[in-house]
Amino acid sequence: MIDPRAYIDPKAELDSSVQVGAFSYIGAGVQIDAGTKIEPHVVIKGTTRIGRNNRIHQFAALGDDPQDKKYRGTDTRLEIGDDNVIREYCTMHRGTEDDEGITSIGNDNWIMAYTHFAHDSRVGNHTIFANGSSLAGHVIVADYVILGGFSLVHQFCQLGAHSFSGAGTVIFKDVPPFVTVWGNTAKAYGINKEGLKRRNFSPEAIRHIQEAYKIIYRQGLTLTEAIEALKVKATDCAEINLMIDFLGKTTRGIVR
């Protein structure tokens, strides 16, 4: 299952079912679980844990030192869950001691070519990162987020569940759940209605989420006022609690 031209450090731990292609490099401290396939010319370094049934394509570079001038060689981590597809030239860096020391990727994410996940980023499950999209440090990405091609996310931003960015979007503030953003700099353009349909949200739930969007973006309310108005709507639609929780925790403000 391991090509003889690959290099596997003796201190790496690979399940017997892991496949490794020619000229790939697996360094000390790397752990890879059952069913994961590493294509040729992949580099995996540092304290990196990769779960089950992932497919990592050629020229990906995972687990290298963070691109942070303050980093001084602390033993930090990269953790990747199960069932992810990581395409060509993707880079994922370990965390830093200035945060929790970990960069984490969840399960069942579709990560296209030339994407970059900087130090201390935390990505949930079922996301899609189109070609060339990039996260700066300390970014939090919730479940079912979609980033269009060449989207850029500034450090410390948060992207709420089911949100969507159009191609070439530059995000400097937080994006609430369900919201679609686009442009440089990003502006809000309604809810991710098509995505919600594909994920079997009911027409009634989608209607309530649209009304919640109008409360946030169309009534001239402060965030505090919008949260109070949304609490009334949440009695009719539990999903609106995602928006309430998100708005209550934002520190950067939201994309408007």
C-alpha cells in the first residue's frame, strides 16, 4: 500500500490500510487512520493527525510551521477529520501558541486546488472551498459554509453555518449564518436560499430565515435591537437561534 519511493519517517504512525504514493514525504509525529489515500508528491509534517477515509491529492502540503513571525518552534498541531477530499497544492499550517495551538478541519469537507488554511483556523463539517480560496489565521468556519473561488477571509473572522461567498469575495467582518456575501469588500446579498433547498430546509423555515435577514439588514436596527427582534421570530423557527447566537458573539461586526 506504500510505494517504495515514498519516505515514511519511522516515528510516523500509519494504519496498515493507508496508501501512500511515490515521492510523498510523511514526517515524524504524523498519524494517519484507516482508509486514507495519499497521492504522489504529498508532504505531511509536524504533529499532524489525519482521520479515516480521506483522499489527499498530489502536491498538497500539510502540517508545516505556521506563517507567523511570532512563532518560535512550539510543538503545535494540525488535526483533520474523516472523509475529506483535499485537492492539489492545498496548504494547511499548524496552530500557534498565541491561540489554542491547533488548526482543525472537520469531516466530509470538499477542499479544492490551491486553497490555504492558515494557523489556528477551525473548519467544521460539510464545507466547500473552491479553487484558490484562503483563510488567514484564527478564522472560524461553521458547518455547510461554501467559499467561492479566490475568496479571501481576514484573520479572526467567523463564517456562520450555511453562509455562502461569491467568487472573488474579500471578507473583513463576520458573516452571519445563512447569509450570501459577495464583492471586494464583501456585502450582504440575501440568504443562501438555493443551498438551504438542497439541504432540505422546509419552505416555511426558508421564509422565516428570509424574514430574519430583513430584520438584520433592512430595518436599520443595531445588532442589539436586531437580536431582540429575532428572539420573537425564533419561537416560530428554531434555526433563527443560530443567527441570535452568532450575532451575540461577534467581535468584529458583521458584513453589511
